[in-house]
Amino acid sequence: MHVPFAVSLLAVTLVIAGCVTHPVTGRSQLMIMPEGQANQMAYRAYSQMAKEKPTLPASHQASQRIQRITQRIVRQAVRVDPQAGGWRWESRVFRDDSVNAFAMAGGKVGINTGMLDKLQPSDDELAQVIAHEIAHALSGHTREKMSMAMTQQMGLSVATALGGLDAQTAAMAQQVATVAIDLPFSRRMELEADEVGLLLAARAGYDPHAAISLWRKMQAVGGSGGPEWLSTHPGSANRIQALERAIPAVMPEYRRATGL
Ligand SMILES: [Zn+2]
């Protein structure tokens, strides 16, 4: 039975070639999807979104506020992973009542007006949201989701495509990767983004305690029709406790950044 052997050999080769270590947490991550390709997909999705959804002009006070905070976080993100310095960083405020924010692979950041209007966040709180989202991008979480989906797909399909990755298999893997964009992040990825986001914001001079007040505000506007952010970011007591436990470790970074 040489077929399953060849299949597993290919899968093993891909897995070995595609394993990286997270620059902050040291977690081993499966990364088969190349960064350049994931970024290109994100750039297309972002420009499509910006065409379909109205955004505030770049000169608007809210846009400038988001841009200022994002730039401070990005400077710290690039210190953690210098490759992110080559990303096409951009932030926009979308006219959308739902309480939500995101950062895509390759540095495309978006905040909804709903988040600004309904939460009335301080700069420190807004920095926590942006840093959390940038932490997902910096950690390559979307690429990791795509890579996991691709491996699973290949494991099933390579038996019929022996002789390597033919065009059909490659196209299939690409399709699977596209679908994986919309899958929620795992709990482990969420905790990692909390940890990395807290660190980035502290180094940028934003008060780590704002992560707690942000979650409390998020929960206060909850209920039906509440924050869309909460549907992908369950604000459990565990999460707040984990953040509270993580704050003392990043306080020296915050003090160094602010001189307080
Ligand atoms: Zn998240």
C-alpha cells in the first residue's frame, strides 16, 4: 500500500517545511500558506470592502485618531516582527453601527463607527482593541487557519492526485484557504492575541488596565443586537481574569514607555 505512505510523506514534508515559532509566545505554528499570498488575498478583500462599505474620510477626526493609535501600535509590532515593516499598513473607519473591529493579514485595519459611538472608548481602550486585532495579524492566525484547512484537504485529496500537487489540487487547497478566512479563531489564538496585544499596547504607552475596562464596556452594551465583536470574542469571566493576571508582567513596559 504505497499510496497512503506517499500521502503521509507529502503531508509530513509540508508540515516540517511549514512550522514556525511564534516570536512572543514561542508556540509552534503550522504555516504552509505563504505570507505573501495571504497578504495579497487580504489586500483584495480589504479594497473590495472599502468599495462596498462607506468609510469616513481620512481627514475626519475619528479617522485621524484611529490612525494615530494604530501607528503607535504598529511601531511596536514591527519591533517584534521586522517583516511586518514591509506590510502595506492602513486604517479606516467604516460607517457601520455594529460594534466591531478587525485587522487583516498584511496590516489592513478597520474600526466601525458603532464601536466608537456605542462604547465611547478612551484612547487607552481603543488601543487595546487595535492592539488585539494587530496581534492576530502579527501572529499569522489567519494564515495558520488556512494552513490547517489546506493540510486537512490535502490529506484527503492527494490520494487521487499522486505525483505531487497538480493544478487541480493546488486550486482546491486555495479554495479551502479562502473559506478558512471566515472561520473563527481558536480559543488558543484568542488568548495569544490578548497576551500579545496587551504587550504591544503597553510598549506603545497605553495603560494595560484599559483592557479590563474595555471588556466591561463591551459586556455592558451586550444583550440581543449587542456587540458583533462579542460573537467572535466571548467576554467570559475567564478571559478578564487571564488579562488581570497578565497585567503585572507588562506594567514595567508601560512605565518605561510613559516614564510614569
Ligand atoms: Zn480576537
